[in-house]
Amino acid sequence: MKDFSNKVAVITGAGSGIGRALALELALRGALLELSDVDAEGLDGTVREVRERGAEVRGHSLDVADRPAVLAHAEDVKQEHGRVNLVVNNAGVALGATVEDMTFEDFDWLLGVNLGGVVNGTKAFLPHLIDSGDGYVVNISSVFGFVGVPTQSAYNAAKFAVRGFTESLREEMLAARHPVGVSCVHPGGIKTNIARNARGGTGGDQAKAAAGFDKIALTTPKKAAETILRGVRRRSARILIGPDAYVIDAIPRVLGSAYQRPLAILARQGLKRVERNG
């Protein structure tokens, strides 16, 4: 996909972060936008900014984990425009908890959004993307799709799965010679609210975790959006965002499973600091 002008673009999780930044960048490039989020206030803000840029846009309240709702959304978009060209499965949530401490409910919630949302969005829109003759799927994984991290087992499970699902999908589109490009995106630290809105922490602990994330987040959502769209134009199989993403991608390539021990040591040291300060 070399040109986004007059292309129908669907973005989930468009109320903030990368989703909002993508909507604004695509608006400037003349796309017709179909945006969704569970955060009505955030979504309204994105729709307003997109309209200020003169783009055609509709906003939809949508839980990507709700499969019937996603299927209905896909049919609605196709009926409105007669085609769908670009789908960005971006909606995501976070959970900070060890396997020992997390609840089954929290685990199912995260997988329902971070993996189920990607599967639902891909399956619902794929026939329309194929029919368009110029379709594209962008699925958002993470650098946590490269390495396992203590307290992020649920997030890791989803993001590793998104990576595998998306790479397989790309191979299937190539094998079938369907006119659909596929990219898997692996952001490093992006200055978004995902850490601040994560489950698993309370009160000051959650605020401290979010503040710590803000310090190491190296990339703005706008830069992330520009990188993604550049990758789409190039039909890149894998899109890494931020210098930290390249470093983290290299770690398991160089160290293999040996990277796990230093992460465990760092986690133990962090736990001791919490216990001393608690």
C-alpha cells in the first residue's frame, strides 16, 4: 500500500496513544477513518481532532473482545464504504502480576483484548480486505513478543501469540497470492497511558510503576505512527519501533535463553526494594 488517500482505514484502540496518532497521521494523508475504542471520552477527542484536519471519520464504541460486536462492526464499515483497505488491530491492555498472584479473571481479560481482539479484528475484516484488491493488516505485538519478563506473563503470552498469529497470516496471504499485506509491529517504550491504566497495581505502587515507565519510554506516539505507516508502504513483515526495540530484539538472538537469569536477578532486587520500602 503506497498511498493512503481515499483508503478506508479501521483502527481499534483509537482513543489514545498509538491509535490516536495513527488516526491523525492517516487523516493528513487523506484516509477515510473508522475508529473504535471502549473509552468514549478518549475516542470523542480523537474524532474531533481528525475532523479538524478535514478528514472523513466515524467513531464507534467497541470492545474488541466481543466477537459478535466486532463482526457487526466489520459489516457496518463494508456497507458504509463498499470496501475496507487497512485494518490496525491496536487495542491493548496491561497487567502487572506474577503467575502465582494473578487471578484467572485478569488473565482471561487480558488475553481477550490483546489476543482475542487481534484474532477477532483480523477474521472479521479479512474477507473485505481480500475483496478490496489492495488490503493490509497491521497487528500490534510488542517487544514483549521477543522476551519474557517477570510479572508480565499474561502480556507476554498474548504478545508472543500475536507475533506467531501474524507471521502465519502473512505466509498464508503470500501462499494464496491474496492482495493483502501483513505487518507485525513491535513497539518498545512508547509514551502512552497503558502502564498507568494497567491492572495489578494499586495506589502509590501503580503510580510509581507508571512514572518509572514514563522515564524509559523513548518514543512518542506520533513517531510510532510515522514508523508504522512507513513500514506499511514498504510492506515490511516486522516493524520495530524505537531504539530499545532493536536492542531487545537482539538480546535473545545473541544470548538465547541465557537472558532469563539476569532478568530474574533484577526482579528479585526490585522485590527486595519494595519490601524494604513497604
